[in-house]
Amino acid sequence: MQKKLNDFIPDEKGTVKNVNAEGKIRRRLFDMGVTPGAEITMRKTAPLGDPIEITLRGYELSLRKSEAETVVLEVTK
């Protein structure tokens, strides 16, 4: 099942399938390691829902919801 990263709940895991962003945002996500095939675990969301915190390639990363909605993942158990 595929979901956007902003729809994940805490402790849900997935593998990046596609990044639908363009320009500077796409480049920024790729520079931070959000690339197809990367394993991501949703850690938590801020009290008002933005930003979200994920674990990626062994480090924690915070993303805005607008950035997270461009990342499509295949949900893993």
C-alpha cells in the first residue's frame, strides 16, 4: 500500500518510492537523503501537526508537512 509521508502515523515505516517535488525542494530532499529506496520511520509530529520528525539513514530529520506530502512511500510492517 502506498501513502504520502504526511499521512503516516508515529512508528509507521515505509520505503521511498517517489519524490514528487520540483526545483529547490526536490534538491533539498535529495541532499538530505530522501531518495527512492530509502527506509523511513515516522517518529512524531509537533503539537499543531507541523513539522514532522522522521528517522532516515540513522539520523532524525524534521520536515514541513508541505515537503512531506511530496514523498510517496510503500508502507512496510
